[in-house]
Amino acid sequence: MILLLLLIGTGPGAMWLDALSEAPWADEYALGLSGSQTAIAYAGALPNPVLQFSIAGSPVETRNGPVLGSIAFQQKIPWPGLLSASSDLAETSFFVAEANREIQELHMRTRIAEAWADVYSTGERQRISQETAVFMSSLLASAAGVSSALAMEQSALTDLRVRTALAEQKPLLDENLFQASLGELEALTGVTVSRMSTVPSPEWFSGRIANADINSPVLAIALASVVLSEAGLSRAKALRMPDFIAGVSYSPIGYPEIEGGAGSPGRDSWMVSAGVTLPLGYSGDGARVEEAEFVLAGARAHLLQVQREIHAELAFRQVRVENTVEELVLLSELLPLSESAVLSSSQAWVSGRGSYGTLISALQNNLMIQITIVEKEALLVSATAGWLELAGAATDEGEFL
């Protein structure tokens, strides 16, 4: 019998905090965010200049001598609004990337909590099956010792042997499931699980939700999408404005071959140039602005829808948690009564004063209550983790979840 679940140790919240620094998925999310942050460094910067060299294969003769080639340097200067809009786009994109990373991390906390709940439930079921097997073996030994008094219930004794054999096999099957679920939990956390904590009282979970700060990253992304669309609209409008081009060129002049009135070679020439693009509209600038306006309107509508959905989903999940708490409270009150019924019915049957059917019914009811408690506890862990994920609630050091 594995005793990990009987020790006070690590809960899913602490495992998640450890996984943020140990698990490979944490590195993946961090590196992706670093890439988005790097994009801010070059957003809104001037485009690279153009440096051009030319050599005249057949020099053009001028009155001062042949033009042998030229060296030109040219810089494009976009409309200032375009640069600022590009910078805003990059910064907002980084904010969206941060919110996405938070969503990914919180989702991993939920997955870890679900895996933790699976390990807990399989371990508890193993404990229950082990205790049931011991009880059935003891009951069979007691019944076999007084089998002469049970001559009318030899079929019941046979049925008890069958049930005992099945009960003795169950812990071995549960052990296999426990090891498999433990391996999944360790794969998610990136650490070896040596100890696990017990589940807190049901009231702890309803209190955790009641005291949690709601800062949904899903809503933050929807809001950032509006800002992102606004920056996209500003950039589309800036594309309709003129760009400027500034340049300088230098041309070396050789010795004249034909005297054209020049007594000596001319000096090398240089020239400064300036240009401007003319956004006449036929390149589709107006359509791009209209497209950006539709995108912005859609982002605003999406934000309103997300606000409604998150509010409704949080309320639904909270009711689910509260209902599970109520069920666990009732089952915990019924469990001692069920255990007392098993004890009294088993003593009565062994002494020949009770019904075997009553004993089996009491055993099944008790087993059902124990298993249901374990399943509800596991559901409470995973349901609360899902609520906290949607709410964007953080886990503090030392918290169970």
C-alpha cells in the first residue's frame, strides 16, 4: 500500500510554481515572449538606407570630361505617424503575447491540478479497496468458522468467497493506475513527486473562489485586440500620407578626350536630391483604411461578447463548485452512519441473526459513499482550478491551489 497520500506535502499549486522554473513548457513560453519583446526594438525605426555604386562601361563624355560612375546614398523617411503607429502595434502585440503566456501558464496549472486530482483519487481508491479487501477477508474467515450455523446460507458463503477474491485483486489494479497517473503528473511538472498533500476541507474551495481577485487574461486579450486594431487603423491612415526620400550622390570626372572648349578636366560632381511619394489613392489606401475600420468594429463587438461570456461562465463554474461542496458535506455526514451499518449487519449475519442481503447492501452503500467522496473531492480540485484559470487568479507561495 502506497502511503504518499497520507503525508502532508505538496499540493497542485506548489507543484505549478515549481514547474514554472523546472518544466520545459515554461521555457517554451518564456522564449516565445522574449521574441515578441525583441520586436519592439525595431518597430517604428527608419528603414535601412540604400547605398548604390555604378561604373560607366562606356563613360558619358561631357564638356568637362567623361563621367566614370557614381556613388549614391538614399534614405526613405516615412510619414511620422506611420512610425509611431508601427511602434504602437509592436507594443500592443507584446502585451497580447504577455496575456497569452499568462493564459498558457494558468492552463498548465489547471492541467497539473487535474493530474494531481487523478493521482489523489486513484491513490484513495487503492486505499479504500485495500481496506475493503481486508474487511472481506476477515468477514469470510469469521463466517467460515461458524459455517455449521449457516447451513441454510451456503450459497451466501460461496458468494462471499467470490466477492472477497475480487476485492483482493482490486488494490493491485488500482496500484497500476496510480503509477500511471503519477507519471503523467511528473511529466507535467518536470519534477519528481515525492509527497502529496491531502485535500483541504470543502469550505476551503468556496472560500478560495470568494476571496480571489478576478483579472481574466482572456478579457485582457480582447481589450488588447481593440487597442491593436486602433493602432492598425492609425497605420492604415498613415499609409495615405506622403513619404519622403533624401539622397546624395557623387560622380568622379575623368580627363577629357576631346577638347570641347575645356582647357582642363572638370571637377568631380556631387548632387543632393529630395523626393516625395504622391498617394493618389489608386494603390488601395482607401480600401485598407476601410478594412481596418471593420476590424476595429469587430474587435469592439468581440470585447463586449467576451465580457458577457466570462461573467456567465464564472458564475456557472462557481455554482458547480458550491454544489460539489454541499454534496461533500452531506456525504461526510452519511459516511459514519454507513460504516456503523456495515459493522452491525456483518456482526448480525455472522451470528446467524441477520440477512446476507442486508449485509451486502450495507457494504455496497458504504463503498459507494467512500468512492463518491473521493470523486467529488477530485472534481472539486479540478473545478476550482478551472474557475481560477478563467478568473486569472494567481497562486501565492504555500497555497494549495
